[in-house]
Amino acid sequence: MSSAVAATKRAAAAVARVPPPMAMLAELTHRCPLACPYCSNPIALTPGEEELSTEEWIDVFRQAAALGVLHLHLSGGEPAARRDLVELTRAAVALGLYTNLITSGVGLTEARINDLTAAGLDHVQLSIQGVSAESADRIGGYKGGYQRKMAVANWVVGAGIPLTVNAVCHRQNMGEIDAMIALAIRLGARRVEIATVQFHGWAERNKAALLPTREQVEAATRTVAAAREKYQGTLVIDYVPADYYSQYPKACMGGWGRVGLNVTPSGRVLPCHAAETIPRLTFKTVRDGALSEIWYASDAFNAYRGEAWMPELCRSCERKHVDFGGCRCQAMALAGDASTTDPVCIRSPLRERLTRDTDQLTAMSSATLRYRGR
Ligand code: SF4
Ligand code: FES
């Protein structure tokens, strides 16, 4: 059998087994006015001149819709930094995609919100960094950001677009969770997402300042449980607990290459946000080939699909269909090997070391933040 025929057969077999993606995160740009120390974007950002053009993004959306994607998350950086945001949204809506704008709010005006509403935008996720101008602007590294966010929330709710408030919590604001939830209610949000910081990309440089303590995490879990009871029927509260204190890892991305994909500003197609930290993988861009071919047949997407790649510990474990062996990028960062069990798992031989390192790091405590460069 020729190698071309064998490759075609392998691709066809892969298509037969792999379901299409449901969601796509389009990182429209890495440009961003904020400078959050917890930024999970890569250390090396894509310069503006390398970003996909309007036509290229619309073609990616077209391919995604044809592939089976239902949810399109328009993200960044700050997606409002793209002058064509309204045009991109209109095109995505016309393709039948559910559009969710993930924004810091900076760069949005009332007129722009109205244009986005007219374009058919379905949902907005607005980030907050704190519950007062002082704390929020300190963490975001952008003076005036908090006031702008409050205004944007009003315009979004006034336009009838469902609003989710996103709050990344960490050592320096963990005590504000109650107030963040109350703020989300005041802003008219239907949902709040409280996500504990994860140490991908730039955030890794701020681990000592941002890693919450065990006591903070336990208090946060109690706060969220009480708030869920109090606001039942009024506000949906999603909570992403701190990885390093959990017993089991999260099912990162719902499993590698299972439900979603990311496209970077320059069109690189990734199975997850941090996949480029895995050195043995190479990633194609939408300029190299069709999205469907990348999803079904590329080596990077097939690298950690299914169970064949799993170490014996995961392969013989009853939770392998729950967490899929955890996060590959976390395994890479903590163990130096992306194909090992996520060290967060209590069954991992590396778990004890992780607990020791975590306790040491939080005992050292540092308040010095390294802001994301622009
Ligand atoms: Fe998940 Fe693997 Fe741990 Fe089992 S051994 S719980 S599959 S990470
Ligand atoms: Fe890459 Fe979790 S961030 S698999």
C-alpha cells in the first residue's frame, strides 16, 4: 500500500471515530489595553501585523460552521481592539453560530454595543478584576478600567444581551468572592464565573504572588456554596476551584481534541490555549490547510485523543472517562512530560511533591506583581 493511500485511510478512520467540535475560541488579537498579571496568553504575543485579516477570519468561521461548531467565543487579548469586530460578529451570526464576546470592556462604547446588538451578538462575558476601582485597576494595571466595565455592563444589559461576569480569583482578591457575586447581581448578570487562576503563559511568572493558600481556597469553596443557595434561581454561579488543592484534575477542554479548538490571532489551530508549551507538537495554521483536516487528521490533535496515549495509571482507572487523565499542559509544566498523569491527581506519584511545593510557595508569599507587557 502506498504511503499516500495509507495516510488517506488513517484520516478516514480518524473521521469515523472522532466527533466534530462543538465550540471554537477565536483569539482575534493578542492586543490588549490591560496588563493583568494572571494573563494566560503566551509570553511571546502575536504582533498586530500577523493577525488574520477580516476575510480570513470569516473563512475560518465558515469552515467551523461547516465542521459542526455551534458556539463561537470571540476572545483575545481584547477583541474590541479589532476594528472589524462588528463585521466579524455579523458574519458569524449569519453562518448560524452562537456568538459569545469575551471582553474586558475597554474599547467598547455604547454605540459599539448597539452595533454588536444589531449584528446579532448572543452573549457577553465581561471580566472584572476586583470590586472597587482601586482593587480592580491595580490588578488590571489600567486606570479607569473599572468605571468603563460598569458602564459596559449597563449598556449590555440595557441592550437585552445576556451578561456573564467573569472573575479570576487568586491570592490577592480571594477574599472578595462574596462581593464579586453581589456585584454581578447588581450589574444584572445572569451568570458569574469564578475561576481560580491557572498558571499558563504569563501567569506562571506570578505564581508566588497569585497562588492562593489552602485556607483561602477552603473559605472560597464555602462562600460559593452559600452563595449558590442564597441566589438560587437568580444567578448561576460557575466555580472553577484551585487545581493544586483538588483531589483529581479537571477534564481540561473536556478532553483533548474532543469538544473544542482554539485559533490564535495568526491562525494557528490548537487543541487548547496552552498547547504550544508542549515542545514535541507542531501546529498547523488555517493558512496551511483546511480546519476539518487539522481537527480530524493532524498529529497534534490526535496526540492525546482517546486512551492509547495514556500511562497505565490512567488507562486502568475508572475516572479516565471523567477527567481524561487531566490537563496535558499542566503535566508538561509540572512534570516536564505532557503524556504523564496530571500531577494534581492524588494517584500520581508526583502529587506529594506538588503539595509540598505548593505549601512552600504559599508560605514564602510575595506581593510583587509582574504586569503583562503590552
Ligand atoms: Fe484521572 Fe488518571 Fe488520576 Fe484516574 S489516574 S483520576 S484518569 S488523572
Ligand atoms: Fe492544554 Fe489543559 S491547558 S490540556
